[in-house]
Amino acid sequence: KAGVTQTPRYLIKTRGQQVTLSCSPISGHRSVSWYQQTPGQGLQFLFEYFSETQRNKGNFPGRFSGRQFSNSRSEMNVSTLELGDSALYLCASSLDRANQPQHFGDGTRLSIL
Amino acid sequence: GENVEQHPSTLSVQEGDSAVIKCTYSDSASNYFPWYKQELGKGPQLIIDIRSNVGEKKDQRIAVTLNKTAKHFSLHITETQPEDSAVYFCAARAGSYQLTFGKGTKLSVIP
């Protein structure tokens, strides 16, 4: 069974640009969560989608947004990129929201110049 | 919101010895506690998890214990091997809310 797939693996952008990251969950998983990982802050929750609806949101500015499609694939978008947005962005999927294990992809490494 | 503290931040052990990583959580409503292992260049991999109705769970060389009263849980790795070297994260979740992670423990197993 294929795991969580994130594309692209690496991305380099400049300040002010916007970026879209993609996540394909494990087949049959309907919940997708996004996390930002940095050396200083660790793993921080961005948002969670279930059945195309955002069910939970972390403490990130409105520049961070996401969506989920009917096939459970998800995208996240960051607009007006700042240097501090440089991070590893991780996607995790699970069968549903209630106490099911989350399985992570290998992430997208975003570098802002 | 939930706060998870993880200790130690770094841990070095000799191959064959045991390693213990401890976490505390703040929200008494938390009822699901997974542990993840992250290797360089990879995403976190779920290695074991425990729910609040269980005090201990074991899977081969890995075990997790949970003390709900004290609000802490621990990861125990026995007979450590060089391939156990990685960063380990604990996490806690209350119901269907998001996972809150500890800051991680870098485990080095010295051959």
C-alpha cells in the first residue's frame, strides 16, 4: 500500500512569492493534516481537512491556507512568502478524525531566499 | 491548549543498552499518545501508540507506559542498535483535536 506522497520534495522561492504544496494521502484515508517543522519551533499544526472541510486550524496567519479535494488529496498554499516560512512542511493522513493513527509523508522542504 | 514537554533533548547510549524518553502533557482530556521516529531526510514514522485506557503497550524492543494521574508517558527501547539512532517525538491528542508534539529527542546509539 502506497504511503503518503508529498510533492514537490524541495522548493526554493523568494520573498513575496506564493507557493502551493500537494499531498496525496494513503488510499482510503479521508483526514489530512498539515504541519510545519522548524528547528526552533518543532512540529506545529497548521490545519486539518476531513471530507473536503477544514475541521481544525492552528495558530498561523491567514497567508497559510489549504483545501481538500473529493479524492481526499490536499493542497496547502502560502502567499506573500517571508523568510521565516522556510521549513519542512509535512502532511499526515488518517482513516478519520477520531483517535486514528496519523501517517506522515516525507515532506516538502521550502527554502525562502 | 495542550502542552507537551519532552526530555531529554539528546541521549547517547551504548549499543545494547536501554534508552528511555519521557514526556508530560497538560490537558487531562488527552487520550491518545503516539510516538514517532524521524530519520534524516524523512518524515516522522509512527512506531507505537497508546490510548488512555491502557497503562502499557509493548512491541518487540519498544514499549510505552502511561501514567494518567501524573500526566506523563515514556518510551522505552531495549537492546538498542545503531539503526535506532534518530530523532524521537512524543505527541498527545484530546479526542479529535490535533496532535501536539514534544520538541524531540535526538538518540545516538554508539556501536
